[in-house]
Amino acid sequence: MMPDDTSTVLLRPLVEGPSAWRGVELSRQPEKWIYRLSPPEIAELQAATAAALSTGKPMLEITRADFPLPTFGPRIEALRHELLHGIGFQVLRGYPMAGRPIEENAMVFWGIGRHLGNPVSQNIRGHMLGHVRDAGKVAAIDPNVRASQSTERQFFHTDTCDVVGLLCLQTAKKGGESSVVSSMTVYNEMVRRRPDLAARLFEPVAFDRRGEIRDGEKGWYEIPVFNEHEGLLSVSFSGRSVNSACRFAGALRNPQEAIDLFASIAEEQDLRLNMWLEVGDIQWVHNYTILHDRTAYEDWPEPERKRHLLRLWIAAFGARPLPPIWKDRYGSIEVGNRGGVTNRHTTLKTPMADD
């Protein structure tokens, strides 16, 4: 039975506009989220990659200026606008990655990312270029392991950056489907069904850092799931992190009923959008309006055929303002210089294999 919610006061109305989409509708409109590269655009990306490699600079030092895109650059600007102000995700399709050296494919990915913003470290080991592949670990039993290091399902979550990018180099033998859902729509549905629980998620919730701890930080941080700031709603969520935060005696006791409802709404088939990433696909996701997920998978036995994606975390140019409380998660909320994870022992690197 619905509680009497007449006294519930929410901090903001329902979200309207393109960011509040439903998967069942976007699944019939792939032209809104898949951009197929043309032969001239591919040629320009290849020329930019060759130019960047010819500088002799390490990848870390390659800037937007080192990766010239005179014609395709405006297309990336349009992509960035769609990420930050539109539906919140995009897939670039059609670049011929198969059979090319990983150094070349990584540079294409890095170069596009540098046109979107500044890469940030994805872990305390300083990986500016991440590798998403099975490392034989199990996140379900080890709170310091990420599901991206396993064949497990990831569950819907957001990352510690403005925009996350994934480049597909190899697909799994079976499974590994990618999913996204609008966290704006999840908010709207939660308000319609249980405004009292939606209101609770505007208050701080404890998140387990799962071993990725900056100098002087606790093993957990506390921010709301729903964050209203300067007229924008930004969402922070990770089911694994909120559920394992209870291992810290000093952490807040989380509102499980509200968290469970949020997670269950995100799972609904008419809200989420499922997609198979093909070799050469580059998926970009805006973390404040989108939750992303990946199903469990069965990998190939041969090492060279195993599922393999490259990942970038980007502090985007022109990103939205964030409330001060996000400093507990991001360290800094300065646009273009926020997110990521480092400590005093971190050395930034772009490894061509996960080390």
C-alpha cells in the first residue's frame, strides 16, 4: 500500500527533455545514438593517428593539437553536446580496428577522447588508458575488486568521471551485452511511485571506495544519489559500492528500501537499452544522467581471442557544475580537472596491456 506522501517535499520537479528517455523508444531509433563513420571520416582519423604517432611523444603527452581533425572535429563537438545536454550516450561505429596494432587503435581512441576533454586516472595505479578484460578476479566476494576485472555482471553504476568511453577490441564467446538506462527517467519513475523514498536519496548515502583511496581519505565516501545543483540533477550510484559500505563501522547506515527501489526501476526492460558492441565500436556515456551495465559473459579459451575493451575516463570540456559535496568522491569539482583516482604513490601511464 502506498504511504501517505502528502507531506513529502522534493527538491526538484520531474526531469524533462531528451535526457529523460525510455529504452523501448530509443531501441526503435538507433540513428539517435549510433553514428556510422564515413570513409572520409575514417581516413581523417587514420591521418590524425599517423600524425600523433609520428611526433614520437608518449601517449600521455598527446594533446588535441597533436591529433588534428579539421573536418571531423565539429562532429566530435556535436557528440560532446549530445552527451552533456542530450540523451547522454553515443556509439561511434565503423572504424576498422580488426587486425591493427593495439598502439594504433589506442591512439585513435585517445585522440578522440582528447577532443572531448582531459583523461583522468582510473585507479591508484595511474592507468589513464584502462583495459576491461577478465583477470580471474571475483568482485562479488572481494570488495576491493572491480567487476570489469572479471566475467561477472557489472550491474548499473556510474564511474568517477564526467564521461566514460569504451572501445571494443574483442568480443566474448557468449554474453557481455552492454546496457544503459537514463537515471533521469529512473528519478521520474521513483518520484511517481514513492516520492518519500526519492526524497531520501537527496540525503547522503555511504559508498565503498573498494580500495581506490586517495591520501587522507576514509575507505568510503558519503554523497546523495540524487544531487540538485544549479537547476541540474546529477546522479551518483553503484549497487556494489552502496551495499558493501556497511563493512565500515563509521559509515552511514544506508536506506536499503530506497536503494532497492532505485536499482529495480533501472532494471525494467522498457526503461533500459541493451546493445551489442561490435569490434571497432566506441561507446561514450555521460555519468550524471546515465547508468551503465554489462551482462556476465563466457570468454574464449585462446588468450588472443578473449574479450577486450579499452577504457577512458574523461573530465569533459564544458561539463556541468557539481555541488561541493562531490569533492568527497572526486577530490576536485573543477571543470576539466576532476574525477579519477590518484595518491602520492601514483605514476600516470597508458599501458598497452593491463599490468
